[in-house]
Amino acid sequence: KAGHIVEGPSIIMMSGGTIVVEPMCTAQVDMEGSVDIYIGDTSATTNIGTEADPVQISIFNNRFMSIAEQMGRSLQRTSISTNIKERLDFSCAIFDPKGGLVANAPHVPV
């Protein structure tokens, strides 16, 4: 509803997506039904390191793979082409700013 406020940390689950409200943030629904995120005081934040944490690497790898797979499912659902819709003759991937492959969905043509 318009005017509804959610304090972080929290997760807002909707039929069309999920919104994560981080700690020290607030989500508010505006009159059009959009969710605005307001960031609180960030002066108390701590710096994060650059060390490779195996658990975080695995989590982000799975997230990126899931995004690439969802891209492929959306392309397949909305496509008119038989090559894409039925034969799965396409590929979806995520690249970093330098063009390096981050995640590639396993869409394999039959």
C-alpha cells in the first residue's frame, strides 16, 4: 500500500521480484506503487577486505549463474523464433567491464 514503510534489514517478496532492504536502509512505497529505498547514516560503516572468501565466491557464482539462466528462460518465453523457442539455439552470459566471462548459462541446442 502507498505509504507503507519497511525498516532494514528485511526482504520484500513480491510476485514479480524480490527486494533486499539492507541494514541502515528504509523502503517506502510511493503513491504509484514503486518502492523507494532510503539509505541511512553510512559514516559508521566498515571497509570490506579484498581477500577471496570461498563461501562468498560460491554464493556469487551461483547468483550470476542463476541470472544468466533466468535471462535465457525469459528469452525463450518471449521469443517468436523457432530456433530460440524450441531448439534453444542461443546463449546468455554475463561479462565483466573488461569483457571477461563471469557466468554462462548452459543453454544447449537439441
